[in-house]
Amino acid sequence: MVIIGAGIVGNSVAYHLTRLGETDVTLIDKGPLPNPGGSTGHASNFIFPVDHSKEMTALTLESVRQYRDLGVFTQSGGIEIARGRERMQELTRRLASAKSWGIEPVSLLTPAEVKELVPYMNEQLILGGFHTPGAGVVDSLQAGTLMRERAIAAGMNVFANTEVLGVDVSGGRVRRLRTTRGDIEVDRVVIACGAWSPRIARMAGASIPLTPMVHQMIDIGPAPRFADTTGLIEYPIVRDMDTNMYERQEGTGLEIGSYAHRPITLDPDEIPSIEEAPLTPTELPFTQEDFDPQMEIALELMPEIVGDESVGVKYAINGVLSVTYDGMPLLGETPEVRGLWSAAAVWIKEGPGVGKTVAEQMVHGESEIDVYESNVARAYPCQKTSFHVKARASESFNKMYGIVHPSEQWESDRGVRVSPFYERERALGAVFYEAVGWERPQWYECNAALLEEYGDRVPRREAEWESRWWSAIINAEHLAMRDRAGLVDLTAFAIFDVSGPGALHALQRIALRQMDVPAGRVVYTPVLTPGGAFKADLTIMRLAEDRFRVVTGGAYGRSDMKWFADHLPDDGSASLSDQTSAWTTLGLWGPRAREILSAITGEDVSHGGLPFASCKRIEVGPLEVIASRISYVGDLGWELYVPMEQGARLWDIVYEAGAPHGLVPVGIGVYGTTGRLEKGYRAYGAELDGDYNVVEAGMAWGTVKPEDFIGRDAHRRHREEEPAAIMCTLTVDDHTSATGVKRYMMGGEPVLTRDGDVLVDRRGRRSYVTSAGAGPSIGKHILMAYLPPSEAVVGAPLAVEYMGERFPVTVAATDATPLFDPSNSRVRS
Amino acid sequence: MAILVFVEDAGDELSQQAIAFGRSLAGDSDPLDAVRITNDGAGYAPAAWAHALAEVISERRPAAVVAPGSERGNEVLAHVAARLDLPMAAHCTSVALGDPAEVVRLRWGGSLLEEARIHGSPVLLTVAPHAIAADGVLDPAEIESVAASEEPADLLVRVSERVPSAVAGVSLADAEVVVSGGRGVGSAEGFVALEELASLLGGAVGCSRAVTSAGWRPHSDQVGQTGTKVSPELYIACGISGATQHLAGVKGAKKLLAINPDGEASIFASADYAVIGDLHEVVPAISAEIRKARGS
Amino acid sequence: MNILACVKRVPLTGGRIVLTDDERAISTRHLGFTVSPHEECACEEAVRLVEQHGGSSTVLTLGPPEAEEQLRDMMAIGVERAIHLVSDGSESDPQATAAAIVSAVREQGFDLLMFGNESADAGNYQVAVRVAYALGLPVVTGVKAIAVLDGGAAVRCEQEVPGGRDVYTVPLPAVVTVKEGINLPRYPSVPGRLRAKRKPVESTVAGPVDARLEMVRLRLPSGAEKQTQVLGHGADAAPAVISVLAELGLV
């Protein structure tokens, strides 16, 4: 196998592959060693471990561990400073994330305390700081060199100054690399080429959707204040969050960097060649006018250093880095070409962790750190376009240090995927949120009248933060659905069919649950990795003897589809076809749902005629509809599937028939949060991910099917052992904060004892809130969390830290028992 | 069509190259005059030299005036050009006389060539150093001596004193061996090993612009377009990447040995000999080997 | 002392040079710009002389609108005033350049007009001399040290020559061209940058003039790459190096 790119990522992938026993490994780079001229060579090299993303934090912590082992990590500490009140609130959120992901110690500092650590700062400008003593600076070039040397010692070949000219693909597999030094036969290739990755991928007909962007930085020095520093780095790194800048001392100098300037994107082909570049290809000429305002800011913040007339600007570049449309890396095998792997859009802070992760995926088929958010296969075609990538990268650039609300919506490149119901939804005052390109109603302003109807029963929010990107109408829609019926646009589902004589066998291999069911049955099943961790959870309809339809969430639909495609039999007896753009889905749920459906179809849709977990084709007016009787909101009803172009007609028929029954359009605010939380339904990416197994998730009901399936051995082992953590539902006892304002958690917060001690399970995992939201029908704010068995006791008093305060919570369920309709009489009526 | 060559000094190599260039222009049929300016032992005064030369030009009306591509050659001819309000082309590698005359000249210290037209007569040009071999040397007796102007206005700028070089040893420009270091040397202290090798070989130490910018060596050691141009028998480039700015200063070197850890460093494209490795190991090893060979 | 330093905006080369399609310029798609190194030293020297002897420093350029960047760069290291003769960016021959400078500075009463010995790109070695003749001033070239004498009545200039330094003492006003090495130019400070940003630039339009040294096109020298003989790797190559030295008669 060949790894292309000898930056921090390529070297790290190479090292870990050889460490895992791979012997036929070759590393090539078009540039010279040890600095081939990519972004590693000019990176600022500092690491702040705390991030709101669990996945990113895990990659970063693993990277820090490796950098420490290599002896290239200098722990300097770091301070993120706040200039405004909202940033101070954000720093308390970072405090909570640090506690959730186990990064300690961290603390909030007063301006005077910041001044003590960074004596050259003008502390008058700030309200405080978030101190991470574990932050530091690495020598990423040295780290790469050491890892490469270890890999060479294990037998790896290295070719520097070797440029890839072409990638030959046949039969959907990568076969050969054509380079300036001849051809190399390959069965696997890893593209770790940073900003050049899209170009190499394109040679193979694949896509690595990132854009090179410019990040400005300057080095100034020598500063008299630093004249006596003995170590290389003696002062904490400062991130001036509100101005999108950072300042860090190294030696006698200060490096100042910025994400505040106008977004500057490039095409990979616009990066100069090594020969033409005056410095390295990724150190582009500095554009002074873009940086002028940042100089003023730095001067004001650190006048003693930056304002010193004797301190010169010694180096200034527009450095090239890689930015994606959603801010996450692009890791894993590309969906277009088997054997062609991506390890791109990776920054120094997560480089070695990514190297280990990708190597593990290549060797074991899964990785210790689950990187589903970074899966290169996640992107839909419309998300891979250069237009989209540049639009989103530009929009996110100035939010690099931003206060990003968990529900914050993109402004650029909207309206790309619209359902057949879109115009009707707009007319009803839908507030659209985006999911993988789809415009989905989050709630409908036309339902504002329900607020009055339900009055005090509608949970409200008081604080601006939680009210942002939210409406109480969601909770009113929820109550109306529970009372009458709701109509939900589910077009964003990813749908694919698996068919052929080998389809059953294939799905038996992939799915945990028994798939050999009669045609017309709908099976909700986890999909496991070989190690028994969650790969997906989804529903599969058996449409015919040899035909199954898989329906999964839009967010990870592409990743799921690749997983299925990868695990189909080699003999071609089963094939997969994407139906996502062919079918639209309308959810109809609520106590009046059957009356409504009966009114528009002649088919028997009684409990006996169409029982729970079954599906059948029904005629609705001129339409043939597949009605699938399942529910993610815990009420009686169906998912109604029709071909995309007939969706509007279906909407009209259902809507009209529903009017006399008080049918309301219901947004994803209900479908994705309040409805499922009241029912304790788990969501992939929140409760379910690679860190927890089926038993811990409380989903190990029934017996293990006799047929072999991926992860079966591990799953059986999990059933035999005491779970290390148990998925529980909790409710908040008191929302009142110190100021008297009621606060509502939003997810990600650490779960603590009432005394404020963190909960750690025997595998070292912290308890944190996986999902949070209102339960309008039970009148409580609901949280879900994995708890150690000792705490997983109904009635156990615990606490959650939110915005720097602790709120009392109580365990309400320790298994799949829902808080609303515990006997599930509604869905089974 | 007569050609007039301005000779700075009969024995000087660049002057000889100018004569050779002039001869190639004149061919066998046209007269070639070579002129040097004398000033009775008084110091060099560019305006006085140029004034005298300009008078010869006005008198004889040659088709072209050729001067060496030396500091003084360029300076005197620039004065002549200013005085006569004529265009002038510095550092030419070839010329085709005519109206206009067409020249090829160096730009960017020789990294680029420029094709240019000269609209004016006579054509004033200096010859790019080492663009032509100094063969067909004139008998010094054939070089005409012309007295410099003695008008006071021409003597405002005149060498009043020569301060000899304080540095002992071989000068960089004249050294037979130059041991030169670049960014790869890493520090001022790193040059100790290079100094040792240079002294064993009776040579001088040079450096790249990156080194002087970092303050590791004085600018007088800098080899390159804006530093000293060297012409040793052997130029040993240690840890030098090979930027065009630097290579412009080593075009006169007969042989180039490059020592660099990166086997594909661009310096190797200009090298006759290559050692791939860390200069901090290679250079002391060479010194040790020399000492061993000398039995000391 | 009122000192003028003339600078030229040139691309900041470093890697392989690529020409534009019309072969009349270097492609600057990937390049930044700077002033010629000798000229940067001229500015630094001007700033230092004013720091020592009082007076004021001015930087002048003839170049496209973008050349304002270079004027501000020089103001950032301490030059006080900037004059921009704005051209369309096409090649200006030495006579036209000198004429434009002369008409801009004739009435300004500069005591010392400093130039780089030659520009990094064109290397014509004559603009300063032409300016001096037009203004009737003495000119010293290739200067690597300047000392002000007699309270500003004259300057003592040192020029590097083989074997030592020639000394010239010249009454002011005068023209001097300097070479890199006369000083090590300072890096701009951040306050210097910010001050430079706010300073005015006096600009006038310089019209095109017919060139008498007319650039037709540029080309790259034929890159006859040498046959490189690899003598070995690391310290083990030392004996092979000695053989080469012996061959060349150097040991």
C-alpha cells in the first residue's frame, strides 16, 4: 500500500500501519524531506484540547498522548480570553465540555489571574479567561520525522520528491499509481496530501471535498521581555476568542495569527509548485492590508510586546490550510473507489490521532476512536461541489473561534434539496433548518395559535441562549400531535434497496436482528462493527422475498450506504440501489391518525389489518403508497412512502382529510427531540456511537439470532458481562439558576453527583448528557445519559453542570421504559 | 564601422573579455580601438574618466562602445551615457548592430535574459562577466592611453584614499576555494567547521543571504546577486538550497560541490559533485580526511 | 538633512522563475513583492542618518498603483514621507525613469539622494548617474559606508574594491548609490506598520515615454543542467571528496 503525503498525517498513518503489522508500506511525497512544503511545515503547532465535539476531543487527546510519547510536546498551558459577556457564558460551556470529555484541570480565571500568567497582556480589555494548563505546543515536523523513522525501521519504503501523476482504477478498485519515478502497483492508497488531496482524489475519480484556505500569521521579535526566557515556550498561548486571533510566545518572539480576515479560498491547482514557490508552496505571500486591523487588536491587547518599536515583524505569511464544509476532517475509504483512503482536512492537533484511527480502520475495519462525524463517505453529492465547500468554508472561517450555538443554521448555499412539500410548508410558515442539504421545517409559525390553546402546558424558555434557534411552538405542536395528529416531512431519510437472491443473507450478516421475516415486516435493528459497537441503527422493510428497503437518518445515510455496500457478498448475488431521491416520506402520527388514514384509503389499516412493525402497499386516491407502521414519536401512525413526484398530491390528500380531525403540520423539533425523548428512543450520533454497545444502550432485548452477523461474537460477550454503563433517562428537578432565570440544558453537559463529583464508569468514560429536550406531555425537561451501574437507579439524585452552575436531576428510567405511555399502548393500539 | 573598447586595466580579466567582445563585433574588417584612461597616479574619478572617454567617442564616432561588466566599467559608461544623453545597456551577452541595435542582456543577476533594442548611436554597452572568453588579448602596447579630464567639476568625486582590507587571508572574490554555508548550517557557531575546512584548503568562507539576514555572518561573506560574485576553482555549498539569488553569485565558479541532506535540493541541479548528507557530519569528516592525508 | 531614497517594486523571487504569456514580465501569480535589496538598505541608511543628524527622509518610487505597498513598507521602517510617481506598470527605461525622478525632485531641495547600486530586476546601473547629471550633482556609486562630515556639508563614502575600500569625500547635495551590506535593515515594528498605513502618499501620474533602451521580451537562460556526480552519502563520502580535491589540484 502507498501513503501519499509526508506531513504529520501521512507519517502518522504510515507509522501506525507498520505498528499494526503491515509490512508492504510505501510513503511518497512530491516534496523534499523532512519538510515537503505542505501545511505541516508552517503550522502554528499549538493544541488546545477542549472542544465541544466529543469526536474531535478524542482525536486531539490521543494526538497529545502520542506527541508526549515522542517527546515533542511542550506543555505551556493556554488561555482563551473573553472580551464580552456572551463569551464568558461560552467559556462556562467550555468548562462543561472539558468536564464531559475528562480534560482536567481547567478553570475560569479573572482578568487579574490572566495577567499573572500573561504579564504583558492588557487585562483591562477582558472579562476573564478559560485556562487549560494541559494546552501546549508541538514540533510537528519532528514528530513526523520520528514516526517516519520508526516506520522505516519496520521496513517501510520512502520516496521523497516523487509526484503522483495519475491513479489507475479498474473495477471500482485502485490498482496503480503513476509517479514521476515510475508506476507502483497498489491495492490500497492513502491520500494524506492536505490541501492537495482533492487533486489526487480527482485523478482516481473520487472526491475529497475540502478547500484550501488562507490563514494569516506573523512572527515578531525579539522582545526585550522574552530576552531571558530559558525554555522555548514559557508563557501560555493566548486565544483572543472574540477577535478570532491568537498570540503565543516562542523563544524571544511572539507569533500572532488570525482567522479574522476575509475568507480567502483557493483551488488546489492554484497552490504553486515546489519549484515556483518562493518559500514553500503553502506559505503564500502575505497580504498586509488583510492583517492591518488584526495588528491594531494585538497592539491593544499586548502593548508591551507588540507596541515596542524595537520589535520587528520578521516573518509574515498567508498560510494554506484545509477547510471542509462542516468543519470536520475527511477520513476513511472513499465511497467512490475501493482501496482509496482519505486522511485529509486534518490539523496538527488531531494528526497523530487520525493516523492511528485511519490505520486501525484499514487493518481492523474499525477504530478505537469512532470517527463517524469525520467519515469521508458522509457527504452527499451536493455537499461535495466546489461551490458548496467554498461557500460553507467561507462562512465558517470567521467562526473558527466563534460562539457556535448547537442549533445554529448555515446562511450560505441553502435551498439545495427541497421536498415535494416545500411550497406548502412555506405557505404554512415553516421555519426551515437544514439537514445534509435538505430544507426541513423545524416548526410552523401557523401553529402559533396552539400556544394559546395549550397555554401553561407548553414548556417555555427564559434565557436568550436556549431560546435562540428555538420556538415554544415546537412544544405546542408536540401536544397537538399527542392530542390529535401530526404530519411530519421525513423526506430527508436516506433510502436504499438491497435486492437479489443473496439479499437476505447479506442483510443477516449486517443487521443484529433477525432479518428472515415475512415480506411486509419492518425491522428496527442496530448495525454493529466487528467489535460490537454501534455502526448505525435503522429500519429495514422486507418488501419481497429478495428485496429489502433500508431507511436510515439523512445525517449519516451516505456512511450507512457505504457500510452496506462494503459488506455485500463478493459473488454479486445482492446489489444495492440508492432510492433516496426516488422516494419521499410523510409521517402521520397521533391518536386520530387511523381515522385520517381510513378516510383516504379503502385498505384495512386497523391494528389487525396492518399491525405494528409491518408495512403494505395501500391505495390513497390515485396514489400507491407504502404505509409502514412504525413510530419514532411514540404515537399510533405510519410512515407513508410515495415516489418523490407524487409527494405533493399525498400531502394534499392527507392534509385535507386531517383537517376535521385537527391534524397539524409538525416540525423536526418534535420528531427529532421532544417526541423521541418522552419515549426514550435513542438516536445515532447522540446515544448510539462506537463508544457504547447494545447492552449498555439497553437495546439487547430478545435472544441473539443464530445466524452469524458482524459483531456477533463481541455482542455475545457484551451480553455476558456486566455493562460498564447504562443508558438512563433523567428529568430535571429544578431549573432555577442563581439569577433566578430558569435554564434548560441542551446536551453535552457533564452529569455529576449532587456534590459535584464527576461520574466515571469502569472503562473510564464520563457521564454526560447525550440528548436533552422538553417533554411537554410529561411536563419535565428530559435528559439522556449513560450512567455507571451504581448510579443507574430510578430515583437516584444527581446533578448536571450547565453554564457554570449545578442543577439537580433525578434518574427516571434505567432501561427502554418510556416516560410517556410506559406500556406503549399508543403505538400498539 | 569602428568599435571602441573601454579598458579599465589591461591585465584585468573583465577588460580582456570586453576586448574579446569588441573584437567579435568588429570582425576582421572593422577597426577596433582600445582605450584606457590615465590620471597620473591621482585617484579614480568617474566623471573625469567619462569626460575623457566621451571626447574620444565624439571625435571618432564609433558604431559601438564596449566596456567591461565591472563596477567601474558600468559606472564610467553610465556617466558617458548621461553626459551624451544616449541609451546604455549593461551586462550584454550579445549584440547585433543596426538601427536599432539589438542586444541580449542579463536581468536578475543572470537568472533571466532580456532581448532589447537600443535606439541611439553609438551603442553603449557593457559586457556581462564571463559571457565571452578572454581570448585574443591585445598587446598592452596596442591599448591607447587617454588622459582623464582635469576640470574641477569632474573631480568632485574622486578616490581620496584607499583603506586596505583589514581581513587577513584570502579574499572571497579571489579565493581558489570557497566553503559556503546556508540556512542548513543552523547557527553562527555552525560555521566553525566550515572555517576549518576553508583554512585547510587555503580558501575563504562564504554564505547565503539567509545567513546574513539571520546575523550569523557579516554581509562581506555573502555570495550572490547582491553580495560578492565569486570565481573559485571549487565552490563548496554546504546546506544551501540554491535560490536563484545565490546562484547568480557563483556563476564564475569552475566546479561546484554541494553538500545537502535533501538529495533533490535545487542546488544539486547546478552541482558538479554531490554529497548527500548532513553537513555537520560531512564537513568535519572531509577536514579529518585532509589532515589524515597530510599525516598531521 | 533632507534625504531622498528611490526604490523600485520588484517581485519577491525565490523559486523557479516563470514568465508571463507575453514574455514581458515574471509571472507573479504566486509571488509577493518587495523593494530591491540595495534600495531597502538605502532607506534604512536614510532613516539612520536622519536619526543621527536630524532632517527628514522621503521615499520615492516610479511604479504601478500597487507600488504604494512598497512605499508603506519603507515608511514602516521609519521613512517619513512618500512620493509615488504612478505609472501603468509597464517597463520604464533608465532615461525615462531618471527624467521622471528629476522632474519630481528638482524643486524639493534634497541634500542627499540615495539609490540602490542597481535594481534587482533590470540591473541597468545608470538611473542614479543620469539623475545626478540632470541635477548637476556629484554621484558616488557602490557605497557601503556613509559618514556625514562638517555638520552636513559633505559625506564620506566608502566603496568596496578588491583589496580594500576606496574613500570619497563629496560635498552635499549629492547622489549616492548604496549596496547591500551598508547596514542590516531593521524589520518593521507593528506600530511602525500602523503609522505607515495612516500616512499620506503624495502621488502624481507619470506618463509613458518612448523607451530608448526598449525591452522586447524576456527569456529564461537555456538550463543546461550539469551532470552531477554523487560522491556518496554522509561522512562516508569524505575519501571521495578528497579524490576530487586532489584531481583539481587543491590538496
